Amino acid sequence: MPKVTFLPANVTVEVPAGETVIRAAMKAGVHINASCGGAGVCGKCRVFVEEGEAEGEPLPEGGFKACTLTPKTDLVIRVPVESEVDRRALLRPIGKVATSWLEARGPAEFPLAPILKKYYLELDPPSLENNLPDFPRLETALLAELAKEGVQAQKLDLDWRLLKKLPYVLRKKDFKLTATVFKEDPWPYLLEVEAGDERARFWAVAVDVGTTTVCVQLLDLVSGEVLAETSDYNPQISYGEDVISRIEYARREGALQILQEKILSCLRRLIEELGAQKGVSPQDISFISVAGNTVMSHFLLGLEPRFLRETPYVPVTTRFPYLPADELGLPGGRKARVFLAPCVASYVGGDIVAGVVAAGIAREEPLSLFIDIGTNGEIVVGNQDFLACAACSAGPAFEGGGIKCGMRATLGAIEAVHIDPVTLEPMILTIGNKKPKGICGSGIISLLANLFLEGVIDQSGKYRRDLKHPRIREGRDGYEYVLVWGKDSATGEDIVFTEADIDNLIRAKGAMFAGYQTLLESVGLEINMVERVILAGNFGSFLDLEQAITIGLLPDLPRERFYFIGNASLLGARLAAFSAEAVKEMERVANMMTHFELSAHPGYMDYYVSALFLPHTNIDLFPTVKELLAGREGS
Amino acid sequence: MPKVTFLPANVTVEVPAGETVIRAAMKAGVHINASCGGAGVCGKCRVFVEEGEAEGEPLPEGGFKACTLTPKTDLVIRVPVESEVDRRALLRPIGKVATSWLEARGPAEFPLAPILKKYYLELDPPSLENNLPDFPRLETALLAELAKEGVQAQKLDLDWRLLKKLPYVLRKKDFKLTATVFKEDPWPYLLEVEAGDERARFWAVAVDVGTTTVCVQLLDLVSGEVLAETSDYNPQISYGEDVISRIEYARREGALQILQEKILSCLRRLIEELGAQKGVSPQDISFISVAGNTVMSHFLLGLEPRFLRETPYVPVTTRFPYLPADELGLPGGRKARVFLAPCVASYVGGDIVAGVVAAGIAREEPLSLFIDIGTNGEIVVGNQDFLACAACSAGPAFEGGGIKCGMRATLGAIEAVHIDPVTLEPMILTIGNKKPKGICGSGIISLLANLFLEGVIDQSGKYRRDLKHPRIREGRDGYEYVLVWGKDSATGEDIVFTEADIDNLIRAKGAMFAGYQTLLESVGLEINMVERVILAGNFGSFLDLEQAITIGLLPDLPRERFYFIGNASLLGARLAAFSAEAVKEMERVANMMTHFELSAHPGYMDYYVSALFLPHTNIDLFPTVKELLAGREGS
């Protein structure tokens, strides 16, 4: 990867090939004025190439647009003085994302041995001396194969309808056939019979059904490879952005069926797309492994979600039987089985269980804290000996929900922000380098951390009333900072960040932090005993660790303890498709997980109230932030 | 029961109330001329009441029509000399049916404990302290109930679709509910949940699917009572009288589905009829217990029957999984389970297994021979230690099939015949006392035995050519005996009994007898070691033992060893509905039964050829018939 050194700050970062210099600067913590999000239209982001080769759009007055400039070799870049960071900014640690858990450690290891297996058998054709009926003939041979693997089964169960085609299948290729067996406890179950050797045609699908996004992977059960991957919004979004509003909607007559059909038809479509890409007929899918939160799992099966949100928060079930795909209208017919990751409680679902299994933290000694910050923050703490979990009512603020100009992390969302300490002018980057439409989670955290660190807002999240700056004003909704002027935005409207937004964010991060504290206390531990913090969800990979710690969203632990794991839920679903042991591990993990209802914990409210401050009322909990602030004060 | 004494023969028989004197005479072996089958139209059956009171139609010349006369007290009846039996007839033992096995012994005993059970549970409603999800809440309580019964299950399986209604059912009556559990091995399976206490509403259906007749009983699973019973012809008859012709028909495109739908719609209709009689909705049926032969079982499930009749005679399966009733389109919905009695081989089916279980012969010491003479004769020999079985290709002769004037045992069928030894005039009785239409099984045996004993046919089944009698003639199909003249028959046509008919019958009974011999020899036993002969099927109850032995259809054993058990298949199906132990016993019996393919046995052909004689080429096998014939010769 090329290295880019920024002058005069003299900071060097590595950037992936094709990355723009403006993104390198954001990563380096070097401020470059940029109001178009990297769209190449505002022309403010002038930089000069002092050493090395780069490609980009030159500006008439000399230099290049940093948002178009990509290194061909290592570069030395000079940032013009008007956009240079002042010395206070140098005190700020270089923006750092957490280490990739998967790159550092890899996913938890399970043998490639799916819970479904295809057996190729060459049976003796029947004769007068050996006139066993067709099914027991097959059963005897299959049980013998299973016995070789150490599976001592007394009988083979089956869907009786297979008996209808069995005689034809047996006789089509002279009693040579492939039998697909589901190794369910305690009796193996015959799912499919095919004439001849069809072992190579063996596919599965892994699905992460998120409240917002649905991700699907097409898997080759023979090679253990991911053949293709796709994702889309969960189409239930049009009936409510979050699970609570969808549960409310589901109370209407027929609405639950609508929500169920929406997600099912989305899955059908995505699976068909993937199949078409790889020449796999959806009817040839044998296994569909799904991880979703408890509410999504209920919707997927059409189960009443109402009691999930009414005290005492009771799911219909947290363990799901394997379902024949055709009973859900999913591809693969009767032979295919749908597996849903077990859930723990109404708000700690199969996505978290799958994630914990994927991370492998329940099989290792070190104490880990697993955090999924989404609409609802879920946290798990534990190791091989115990697991405790809880849901934090964090709300959707970190997904842009309840934030005036918030949006989901899609094209045009401001994903990173830097505020010039001197001019208080912002530098922004948008997803896809489009004109900015709004701010998404990582941008919101950047912005909040910057405004706080530069002293634009105080520890309670209020704008300093004494700062006279055109971007800080009293708007319709109270004090606000104008991040993007209407002329630079995609909508033509100003993109602002209000005190009400900040209040929402402080409550959200406070709920998370109080959650860590309460959960750890419940099991007799303290935050600094946590040896690893694993951040799940797409969020984790974009999150600037320093900023998240600065605002008190993440605990102030040594940075090397932080990892992001990405979509661990999808990864867990994939592991379950590839390995019966991963399925068992999910059951074990779900059983191990002790769920704590935070709101019922006597200390929770105190922790929460204490956390409604930046970073926290007890600054000693955030020693590096304390130091940073002290540096700032001292400047 | 009134006693009727016939003079001058001086024979006394007991007859049930309402029985006619002519039927009493037939039972007593007393000949009364009667050509209208008891329809009261021919006026030939004049008798005089010497003592006692009776009701009936007087004849103008004095006396009464015997076919209309019913005793009100014990009677002494004088038969006019012209219809008196001669002394030869007196040598003939009094017609005797076998003892009723059920009256003498009762059916095999099993505890009233169906494989399905309804549990009434009062669960604790959920609270914050106890917020188990709905299903595990129910599961925990149910497993505790099961544990009290000694069932140690680790989990409860269920149809996932029950989860859809579970939350509503639980909350409808404050977490009081009735759970229907299927105690399948190894995990119990939750079939249904109902709010409140619904234990009393618990019904099943027992079904005997015969090739010709379908019998259905509505059962109360709580009381163990048969609430109602009905039967009808198997509507598949229109596609072939016997299994072979139906298997042939099934080869046509779509024909198997037609045959399946025919039997299923028949069952639906009969179950609805019974339900309507007793106010039980078919949807409230929980269990459908079916016994049928292997071919009928294949048709019921729509399984390919073709290989049942092609060597080496391989069924698709002989063990059937429990099927959800709705998958077959049978009443009871998803909760109801359809049980099919296990089969043994292509031509020894679940009807025989059910019958053996009903008779209880596999749980007792004495050596029993279980015989079902239908389209295909099935025989089982054994006791608690072993069971051997075989199918005899006897053909449908004893059901009237392949007999020129043969018919099934329906209204107007001649069911009993007596031939006057002197005049060779017949006395006939028809089912329902209707004008005769044809001859059914028991009538055919009567006729054959009479013709043989009176010397009208010889031991090879040929009419004696030297007998000059108007009823014996050479017809279109060779020599024949006119049993009913056209003027007395329902059709206006003569009812005749041809040498070809006799030949068919001899081959049929020869196949049966060779079957007994071969099967017994296969297990190292001889016929006279058989301590009980149990005759199953409707046939058994009407069969005149002496006549059946006379023609060599049944072995010549002491008469007290013979029993009839009636529809043992239906009885077995009923036992299985009432008791899980009977289900297990069926599996045990099916596993115990060693099937012998008679045609593959080297000695079978010799036995068969030796049996093509009346009663047998080796007359010493039939000592009482030998004696009878010796008496006849000596007269």
C-alpha cells in the first residue's frame, strides 16, 4: 500500500490503492477544507504533490483537488497553510479504526461438515433372495454408512412423500443414488434422493436478516466457499424504521402476514439473483441458515411479535425447529431446511448468538466484550466459562435515526467529518464521494467528537453560546452547527447538527455505557478487566475508535484491545451452514448466555444518568480523554 | 334363544330371536325345499308346527312357509316327507360354524393409553422474574408431566406452525391449556394446543381398508368406546375387482392419483357420516388408525404399486411414518396423525399384522394358524416365539370371483345351500331373504360340499355323467348344475354351477391347503400340531366348518380348535388407536413375521398338485371326511 506523508503536519498513513488523498488525510487526522464530500465539485481541497507520482484533477491556480488525487507511488503532500491543522490538532491522536478481528484472528474454526450430508450409495438390486422393500434397502445401506462415521442410529426418518419417487429414483441408475441426510438428533432424516452421483451439487445460503439490511451469501457446501454475496434493504422498512414501529404496525389485521411476506419475498429475490450469477437453481439449495434478531426471527416465521415489547417481554420462542423451506415459501422445496439461529431474549437475538459464535469468544479464555451498536445496542460479556448479555435501549441515533439530518449509511451520507480547530470549518467525506445528503452514524460520531474536542460544545452537549461563528446559530430547533451549506448539499438545504441531536446521541451512548457497566457489575467484573472489545455490525469497521471513546460511546481501554468483526451475524450463519458443530455451538452459546434485563437492575438508572455527559460525569473512567482535554485546556 | 326341533330327523338347534325356521333348518342340516332363497314367493317350503307358538304366513293347503315362520317359543316342526332328509343325510354332521374367538377369548388386551395424549396444564403466567418465552414455558411444564409418567425427554418437538397460535391460546384462558402430545420415539411431539381444559374432546378413527370393503369406526379415546361404525365398498372397485387389476390400471398416466383420491374421498365421506351421527366434527379427530393390505396401503399414500407384482415383489416400504392427516387430505388437520399398520411383504400386509395382534396369538404359547381367505389367502403360523407367514395365490373364487354365477356377499346372494340327497333338489338361503341373484363364497362352499357328498361330482370335481337329472346338464360352458331356475331368480336367468367353476374352486382351496403345508413344513411343523385355527375376515363367521373341511379348504382338525374372529384387521386398527402398546406390538409382530415366498419353495408345487382333489389326493389327511365318504359308500 502506498504511503502518504502530509506536510507540514508530517503525518504519514498507508492507504489502499485507489484511495483518494482526501481520505488519506481524514485517516491521518489532517484537515483539508472540503465541503462537497469528495464529489470533486467545490474545489476547496487544494493540495500540492511534493514527491512521488499521483493522478488527479489539477486546479487552474496550481495543485490538485485532493478528492480526486490518487497515489501511484508513495507521496509527500503539502497542505496549504489556510487548511493546516494548528498545534492543538496535533495533540489529537491519529484517527484509528479497530483492528480487524478476522484479519488478526480469523473466524472461529469449525470443520467443514454440514448438518446435511450427501451420501452416494450403490445398492444391490433386489432379488428373490434379497427382496427387502425399497426404503429399508436404502435405510440399511445408509445406516451402515452412518455407522462408519460413528453415528449409531436405529432408524432413518423421512418425509413420507419421498416414498413416492423412491422406486423410480432407485431404478433410474441401477440402484445407484445420492441420498441427502439431515443429521438431526436423534435419528437421521432422509431429505432427498437423486439417481446417480449428485454429491457435487450441494448448495446452501447464509442470511443475515437485519432490521435495516438483509445480506445473503450463496455457499458451496462441498468446497466450503462463498460463491456470491448480495444485500438489500429489509423491505419491511416501509412499515417502520425500527422494530418497535413494525411491532406496532403488526397489530393491524393482516399486517403480520404482510411483514412476513415482505421479508420472504426479499429473500427469494436475493437468492434467485445469487443463483442466477452462479448458475445454481434456487430449487437446488439444500440449506438456508438464517441469523436475525428476535423480532426479525418472529416476523420471518409469522409469529406474533406483540408480547416481545409488552412487559415482561416474552418471545413466542427462542429456539426454532428446522423448517422445510417450502413451508415458508423459500427456495429448495421440501428437501431444504431452514435453520434459524437461536435467540436469547426479546432483544438479544440470533444475530448476536451467531456473532458470538463467529467471534469464537465463548471458546477462549480472555474476557471479551462483544458490542453490536445498531438500532438497539446488544452487549455480551464473557469467555469460555460464562456469557452474560443485555440489550441497551440505545435507539437508532447511531444509525442516523432521530437525528435531524441523520441518514443511513448510503450514497451521499457524510461518513467522516473533521473540524478545523482554528476556523471551525468542516472537512467532510461522503459515501461514494457524492454531494452530501445527510449524516450517517460514523459521521455523526466524528462530528460530535470534533465539536466536543474543539470546544464548540461543552461536556453536557450544549453549544458554547459565546462563540460567534457563521456556522453556529440558533435555528428553528435551537442551537445548531451548519455542517454543509445548502449550496453544497445534494438537497439544496443546509445540513445541520442540533442540540436536540446531540442530546439524543448522549442518551444513546449513555445507555450503551451504562449497559457495559451494569452488565459487568452483574457478573462481578469491571470494565478494565475486559481484554478484548469486539465491535460487530458494519458500524465497527468505519468507526473512529478515538472519537467513539472521546464521546464515551466506547470504554477508554488500551486501543489494541479493540477489534471490529464486521457482519458477525452473517458470518455465524455461514459457519452454521458449513458445520454441524457450529450449529451445536450456537445452541451451546444460546444456552450459556445469561440475559440481564437492564431496566430491572437497581443500579442501571444511576449509571445511565452518570453517563449523560461527554465523555462521562466521572472523567476518571476516561483517562486518555481526560488527558486530551487537559491538553486542550492547556493550549 | 328358542330351540327348534325338526321331525322326523329329530334334530334340535337354537336360533336367535327373529330367525326364520328355514334358516334354523339349514343350520340343523334339515332339508326343506326352497328355491326362492327365503323370499317367501315360491311356496315350496311347507312345514307344520307341532308344538309351540310361531308367527308366519300360512299356506292354503295347511302348514306355513318355513321362510316366513319365526318362533315365539320353543318349537317342534314337522317337515313333510317329500322334503325329509334320508338316512344318508343324517350321517352328515350338523352344520357347525367355528367358535367366536372374541366371545370365547376376547381381543388381545392392551391398556387404554393411546400414543396421543391430552395434558391439561395450568402454567404460571410470565413475569419479569420468570420471563421464559411461551414455548419453553409450555415445554418445561409438559416435560415435567411426562417425567411423572416415566418419560424422560430432553425436549419437545413440534410443528413450528403451532408457534403461530401459541401466544393467543396461552393468553385466552390465563395460561391454562390443553396440549395434545404425540409420544413418538424418542422425543414427544406437540400436536395441538387448546385454551382451557379440552381433554374430553378426544377422538380417533379406526379404518380397515380392504380391497373390496372399507370399514370405519369412530372411537372415543377417553372412554375407549366405539361410538359408531360404518362401511362401504372400496370405490377403487370400479378400476378393478382385485389388487392385480388395480395395479395394472395404475400404470396409466394419472391413474395412481385417481385410485388414491378414490379411497381418500371414501374415507372422508365415511368419517363425516360417523361424525355427523355422533356430533363429532371431523376436524376434531386426532388419530386415524388404518390397517390395509400392502397394495391398499400403497394406494392410500399414492406410492407406486408396480413393483409389488413384478418379481422379486418389492414394496416401496413396509413401515409407514406417521403422517399428518392434512398431507393426505384426511380430516383432523395438521394435528391429526395417520397411522398405517406395518406390512410384511407385497402380499402380507398391515391387515394381517393387525389381525394377528388383535387375536393375540403372538403373545401366547399355543401354536396358532391364522387364516384370512379373501381375494388372496394369507396365512400365519406361530406363537409367542415365532411367526411365519405366506400369501397363497388363491384367487377370488371364494369371494365369487371367476365363478360364472358368483357374486359378492350382498343382498340376493345365495349364502347357504343344501341338496336333498334323494331328489338332488336344492334348498337355498339368500342374504336379506331376497330373490337369488348369484352365489357368494359361503354358498359356493355349501354347494360344492353338498354336490361332492351327495356324489353328484367326483373327487376330481367332475359331474357324474351317469346321473340323469334335469338339473344336471351340459351347458354352454360344459357340465353344470342348475341351482336356481330362471323363473325363481332375480335376473330371470338360470343360476348354474359349472365344472369350470369347480375347477377354479379346487385350485383355490388347493393353493390354500398347499400353503398351510408348505409354511408349516418350512418351520419344521405339521398340520396336526396346530392347536388353534383362527379364521379372519367376514367369511369366517358364515363358513360352515364341516363343508369347508369336506372340500379340503380347511385342515381336518378337531372342530373345537376352530375359531372365527371376524374383521380382525379393523379390530387391530382400533386397538392401535386406543393403545400405544398395541402400536408397538404391531411393530414387534411385523418384525417377528418371517415371510415365505411359497412359489420359491421347492415342495410347494407338489403340495399344490396333490391338493387338486376333493378333499385331497391323500385322503388320510382328512380322516373325518374319509369316514363320511366311507359311510356314504356303504349306504
